[in-house]
Amino acid sequence: MKLILMGPPGSGKGTQAKRICERFDIPHLSTGDILRAEVKAGTPLGLSVEATMKAGGLVSDDIISSIVVSRVRSPEAQNGFVLDGFPRTIAQALVLEQALGFDALTAVIELVVPEEELYDRICRRAAESAGVQRADDNAQTLRLRLKAYRAETLSVSDFYRPRSPFFMIDGLAAPDEVTDRILQILQDDAVEQT
Ligand code: AMP
């Protein structure tokens, strides 16, 4: 099971990725979580990406791609993985394709959520996470994260559409419904065989 979950910030990728990983007992590779852990630990990598993340920009393709390539090739990922937050650019998608080989992905699933709803969700997430709020969870930074999403990441869907089993799901549905829809897709014969 080699799955990519795509979607803008606040679309519910993280929640869904965790559920799918538990179900299939495979690692959840969230590049945002990996980078936040580096920032928290004060590593050289963390220090080098902290300002970019706080401002809602994208970390360089080279840095993030080398992290992901080593994770997808690690023994923990031998039965598969769910990628959440990667690839965010075509350059990253090409590196992944080179690392895994053409045709390796089970599916690419995009959660579609309108922008107004994303602002509501991010503001709610910030209000509910008192004390442990993400440095980039606020309306001002979300504007920049969405700008990066529109400029760089939307085209990644176009990259995958002709290459991999590609699906779009209504991310406005209740989280349980979204999970059911993802599981349906993954149980579909055509997808199962890849
Ligand atoms: P996320 O938790 O996925 O929203 O990621 C939080 C932040 O980490 C992003 O706003 C970027 O600054 C950085 N980041 C995470 N994944 C990537 C990626 N694939 N490419 C570039 N920057 C990334």
C-alpha cells in the first residue's frame, strides 16, 4: 500500500492518514510532522527550516526530498506508507518517482475543500489546541500556505492524473465518511492490484 494523500492545509489529510495507517499497519510519513519534530529538537535541519515554516513558505525541494527518499526506502516502509504533505511540487514528485520506480503508487487521493472552510477549520484548530498551537496555524500564515499550495501543489494533481490511480474526494463530508470513501477506493480491485 503506497498511498499519497493530497489536499490543502486544513483539508483533513493528517486525520485520514493516521486512520489509514492504523488500518493497514504502515507508517504515516507526514513531512510537516517530521520537520516540526526537527524544529522542536533544535537540530541543524530544524533551525534551517524554522523561519520558512513559520512564514508559511515551502522548504527546499532538496532538503525535503532527501528526507522522504530515505524514509520510503527504510525497512519500516517495506509494506508501504501513507505520504501526507509530500510531494508539494513537481520536482518532489519526480524525485519520488525516481526513488520508487514508475507505477509504484497504489493510489493518489486528493481531499477537496473550499478555501472559506479551510480558514474556519484552521482558526478552530488553533483555538482548540491551546498551549500547543502550531506556529503556522493562523489566518495570516494560512493565506501564504494557500498561496504556495495554489502556485506549486495544485499542479502536482495534474502530474499524477495520467500516471497513477488518481481520485478526488469531497473533504467537506464528515471525517468518518471520508475514511469510508478512502477505504472503498483502496479496496477497489483495480487499485488493489497495483
Ligand atoms: P504541513 O504540516 O504539511 O502543513 O507542513 C507544514 C510546513 O512544513 C509547510 O507549510 C512547509 O513549510 C513545510 N513542508 C512540509 N512538507 C513540505 C514539502 N513537501 N515541501 C516543502 N515544504 C514542506
